[in-house]
Amino acid sequence: MNKLRDHGLIPVSVGSEKGGHRHAIPRKVKIELNYFQVSRGVKRLVEANLYFDDLCTTQQPEQYGGNAKILDMMKERGIFPCDVDVNGNIKTQGYNLEIQYNPLAWFELVNSFEFGGAVYMVFFTFMGLAIFSMGGFAYVMNRLFTKLRHPPQFMGISFVKVKLNHSWMFDHSHYCSIHHSNYCY
């Protein structure tokens, strides 16, 4: 999706409910344009959705030589033949177009990554601190209200030391003896 953004394009999703029927055309088309209100006079498109409705089949009715098998299949889906003229041709290929502009809420904009990197750094830092605080609060409450005579020690700091040592200390000779990689020479 970022490659689309680099070229000034936005993703457009087509409604799967009535989109993509063979031998059918829509009589109503709805385009939803979702945007980010950057400032008072500036809107930035985020995404677009395309919906088709009121489908009719392009197959002529049976009395004008239409394929009965296809017409029955379309009828099962609730799609009936388009209006035809006296020769059996479709009267019009016109459709109604509805364009709807929707401002996105803050949470939707966050999920679409529409803000700068600094906003996400602050947001995720606060989220991490909040989660860390909740864990600390739960630990303190358990420690204060425990009925154990000798409660176990907090092992979080030694756990972090063990995890950091293994991730930062890389045994290069052991890796090379196993993998015979080009990085070893």
C-alpha cells in the first residue's frame, strides 16, 4: 500500500457482495471516499470503497433469444434481465452514481498510519508505560496482600540480563562451524 502512496494513489476496494458478477451490470454505483482532515482547508484521501447495487443481467430475455441456463442462474442470485427495447437490446447503459465523503475518526487514522512517526513514537511509548505500570501494580498488590511467610523474590531484572546477554552476544565461531556461511571468511 505504501508503494501506491509514493505515486499519489490510494487503494480502492470493491464491495465483494455484488461486485464481480459475470453477465451483470450495476444500475447504482456508490463511491465512498474516506479522508483525513489535515487542516481547515486541506483534506487527504486515505482510501476509497466502491459498491455496486441494483444489478441486472446483460443477457436478453428468453423471448429475444437469451440463454435460459444463464438467465435461471442469474434469477437464483436475484439478478433479473435489464430493461430492453422492442429489438431485445438493453435500453440504456446508464447508472446512478453516488459519491460519499467521510472524514475518518482518530482511531481509524491511527490504524491507517496517517500521522507522522513522532506521533506513533509517543503513542506507543505511553502504551508501553501504561502496560508496564499495570504489571507493576499487579505485582505490588500481590506482594502486599500475600499470605506467604517468605514470598519469592522479584526475578525480572535477572531475566532481562539473561535475555540481553543471549541476544547481544553472538558466538561467531559456533555459527560458522555449523553453517559454513560466506560471512565466516
